[in-house]
Amino acid sequence: MTSPSTTTAPSPLQLTYMNRIARQFLLLLAPLALLCASAHAQIQQFGDGGPGPIKAPHLTAELVSLSPNVAPGGSVYVGLVITLDEHWHVYWVNAGDSGNPPTIDWTLPKGVTAGPMQYPAPVRLPLGPLMDFGYEDEVAYPVPISVAADIPAGQIHLDAPVHWLVCSKETCVPGKARMGIDLNVVPGAPSAPRVGPIGEALNNIPGPLPANMKFTVMGGKTDFVVTLTKGQPQSEAEFYPFDADQINNGADQNIEPIKDGIRLRIPRAAELTTLPATLHGVIKLSDTEAYDVTAPVFPGEVTPPVPVPSAPGGSVTFISALGLAFVGGIILNLMPCVFPVLFLKGLALVQSSGEERSRLRNHGLVYTLGILVSFWIIVGALLIVRAGGSQAGWGFQLQNPTFLTLLAAGIFFFALSLAGLFDIGLSLTSVGGELAQKEGYTGSFFTGVLATVVATPCTAPLMGAAIGFALAQPAWVTFGVFTALALGLAAPYMLLSAQPAWTRILPRPGAWMEIFKQITAIIFFATVIWLTYVYGALFSGGQGNYRVALLLGCFLVLTVAGWVLGKWPAKWSSTIAAIVIAALALALPLYQPKDTTLVWTPYSQQALDQARTAGHPVFIDFTAAWCLSCQVNERAVLRSDEVQHQFSSKNIALLKADWTQYDPEITKQLASLNRSGVPTYVIYPAGPTAPADVLPELLTKSIVLDALKKDTK
């Protein structure tokens, strides 16, 4: 039902089955289309710009100040206060699946400036399968108003054309009004206490995270896992992203209480095909406690403490879990990451078929022991992680950069040998070369270790239910299930070593074995490529590219070590030289100096305005991954302890304008500084009107420190 003075936009429920882009497109175009349809359909403007409340359909709006007085050179909060009819709502800065927040187009006297509108923590507003973020009943949107120091005493008038969208579950009504408020410029006017609707709203503006709390984000294939640690348990929380199309707004945010905080599992938006570098939003713990949080997104999966998945035909029990794990371990031998190791071990049996049967059986037992010990180490690590209050699952060690480095480097070095660059021994199965030749049991043991290590990225059928059951049970059950999995992985070779006659199904030794070695090397090189991709994904933004470059450098130096072994084989001098070179190679990606760097916020005009309005000096780093000078300046100067200390002690807001890919907003800001490229560094002193201080392209510590001293007086 509408009147001639209102315009009804499409119902959100009617848009349920449209995709989000279509919904937003229609929402933006609806007022324009209706305006063009008929002069009678124009949105009626309420108010004449004078002070006082405005009554419009479904709401009452008014501009209210925290105090009627403001001192020259001071500031005061003015807010748009909206009182809503029952069952109607207005919107937060990120409206969710549909909607738009209110806007104010200020007309202000000379010497008066308005900062960005601020938003109290919102509530979730379900609309069928959709979800909006906004407010019901009453809300105040505070806006900081600053007055120049030279403005004369007396009354000033603020004129404010306001637009809004007010919605119920059935319909939406856009509205507009010309509103206003009078302020008195009074020298020496005191700061106003935070009372009334503006004071309440300011108290509910999400603040920065306290020093004793920590916010982290893991990004998986289907969800974000956000963790807030605060030193004590927390039972309730909601997360609201500032950016659209990052989370599935309408999905449940599953709560996982932890001993020192809370964890939320939030499904990703269908439109989000790649993980963002950071996740910025509000985490709301109660109606009176909410925080503005930003954290880098680390790719990875966090195993949820969900009910154990069912086995085919019924629930998982300890006995069925043992069976599933054993069969899953056998099948694991057929996975691409494990099969080459098993096949090479089988070839070793072909070559050693003349040995005593008992010795072959002992090799099988030692190989099995290597797998068992490796699995027990993994289970021990899993239980330690679980005892610490965290969740982990099969393959969790692939979330550790050090483990990935050692795994990728080891497989790469092994593949170099299989490809023919050097010979690590006649057994073809030992990573220990002469050690395996002289002490064959040692070679078999470490081949079992290798089989376990290369198996960790893989999951075979039936393993999921067994591992899910094991990780939710007491320690002795977990050890039992993983032991069954280890025995299943070892079973094929154990059977071959117990019955050497079965190796007759394999071809006779010959030149084909060398060709197969080289084909196997290709498989392992492909595995290394995949591990390198996973390694890079553990780091956010340009840091991932930098770490991958170091890992590739490690591979290059390892190739030199392999060349030394191949050029001067079976010599202690070459072996020692290769060990030293390999150690230097591993030092490239493994050396990680203590990270004392501060967190940089991605650049946006809104972030710049908010920091300046809050009275913070701002340092902006205009950079790009392909800019070599940028990287040198960042590592040699901006990350130095002296500069970092000044950034922290002077409470400087740090913004990073990443121009690796073209960004029109960053390009516009560069042009405003009379710059056309990167690197560019600029300091904005505290205060919304202070001019920018542009630094040279090539930085030194003294240049930055002197500029900070000058601009933060």
C-alpha cells in the first residue's frame, strides 16, 4: 500500500531467487526508473532545512548535536537520529544482501568541515534466505563536525540534504529530506559528555581491539574461520564484514567456543573466487561490546569439531574405524603421491631377490616400523595441538611453512637423483645414499618415513570417516586408529617382502628401470610444483610472492649441490661440499627474522578520512609487487626497528596503497600528489586539513625519521 507521495521499491522477498548482482542493480535503478515513469511518482522531499524533527513515511528523522556549543578550532558530534515504526529498519554501512545506508550531502559554512558518518554495531535482519545488516527501533549515525580556529563567534547553520531507504519484510520506501541544525561557536566551550542518542551511539561504535586480545583469520575453500582470543571463554559472537561479497550473509555463523575466546566458522560468498589479502569487519560480542578488526587471511583448513561422519551402513565404532583406517591405508598406496615410492621399493625387491628370505622379510618389518614411528609422531603432534585448545586434522602439518619447505626441498632433491643428475645409491629407495648401501635396514626405515611424508597431502577413500572419528576420541583411540592406517599403508610391501616370489609379476631388471626412474622424477617434480603453490598460499599478498621466490632460490642452490655430487661422485669432499650448499639452500626460505612490523591497513579514501578525522598522523606507502625500489625501501627502511618504533610511539596510521594491479582510486590519489608512479611515500600530519608531506622515492632511515619528527610535532 502506497500513497502518491511515496515510491515502493521491489520487495526483497520477490528478489529471493535472483543473484546478488541483479538485486543490487535493481535496487540502485528502481528509484531512477520510477522517477522517469511519472512526475507524480517522484520521491517527496520533507523539510525546509530548518532545525527540528522530520516526519516521513515509517520513520522520524532529526539532526541532533552532542552539545549546542563548539569552540573555535574544536569539534563536536552531530548525528542523524532515526526513530522507526515497528517492523521497519534502516541500514549499516554494508547493508548485506540488499539495501543502502543513509547519506548526508552537507552544505556547510566556510571553515566548517564534516567527517565521515560513523556506524554503531548493527544487528542481523533475516529476510527469508537473505540477510541484511542494519537497525530497528532507533539508531543514531554520528558525524564529527570540525570548526576552524579563525571562525568568528556566533551562530552557524548546517544544511543537510539526507537520503535513506527504509524497509520492512514486504516493501522498501526510499525517502529524502532537507534537514538542518544550528550550532553556537563559543570560545572556550567545554567538551560535551556522551549522553543522549548521540552519546549512546558513540559508545556503541566498534573500537580497536584491546592489546590483550588477538583476531586471526583462516580462509578455506568454503569458509572463513575467524578466531578471537581474549583470555577467557566467550559464548556469543557475530561477524559483520565492511566489504560486500565476502561472506554468505544469510548462512549461519557456527560458533565453536575455545578455552580462551571464541571461533566462528563463516561460509564464504559464492562470488568470492579468490581469498582476499585481509578481512576487515566488526566482531560483535554483545549489545555493548564490539570491535573493529582487520587481519590477514591465511589460506588453510581448520578441522571443525563436528559429529563424526557415518560409515556406509551405520555409525562409526572403534572396531569399524580400525577397519576403515586399515583399508584406507592400503588404498593410499595407489595415490599419486605414494605409489612411486611403493613401486621403487618393489623394484628393489626385484634386484635383491637373491638375498635370504629372512633378510627380505626383515626389510619389510623395518620399512613398516619406519611408517609406524612416523605416524606416531604425527599423532603426538595432533594431540598436542588438540590439548592446546586448537583443532587440527590429517595433513595439518602442511599449514606449517617450515614443514612445507623441508618436504618440497627433500622431494626436489630426491627427484634430481631420479632424473640422473647424481646417484644416491643402488637401493633406489633410500634418501640416505651410501648410508642405505652400507646399512640396508636404515635405508628401509627411512623409506618408510618417506612414504609417510609424501602420503600426508593425500586422502584415500574411507580414511575420512576413520580419521574424523579418531580425532574426536580419547588419545588411546586416536593412536589405535592411526596405527591401523599406518599398517594398511605398509601392508603391500610387507606382503611382497614376505612372499618374494610374487615379484615375478614385475618385469625383469633392465634398461627400462632407468627410464621409469626418470618418469618417476617427473611425478615428483610435479608434486614439488604443487607444494610450492601451497607454500605461497600460506602468506598473504605480496609476501607470498616473496616467499615463493626464496623457495625457488632454494631449489636452484639444491641443483648446484646435486651437480657437485654428480660431478665428483663417491668422494667425501664433494659430499661435504654438497651438504654445506644444501644447508645454505634451506637457509634461504627457512630464515625468518623476528617479525616486529606493524599491521598496514589497505588504502581507501574512507580509511584515510577516518584516520585524519580521529586525529592520527597518516603514513601512506604507494607500492607494487613489481617495483624493485619499493621492495628495497620497505625491507631496508620501513621495516627497520627505528622506523617501526617511531610509527608505533607516535600512533601513526599506516596505509598501504598496493598498485600491483591497476586501481583507479590509487591512481587518482597519486595524481592529487603530482605523482604518476610508485614508489611514492606521503605523510599527512594530524588534523583533517593539514597538507601532505611527500617524501623522496629513494628512502633512508634518516629521511623518514626526520620527516616523522617534523610532521608529528
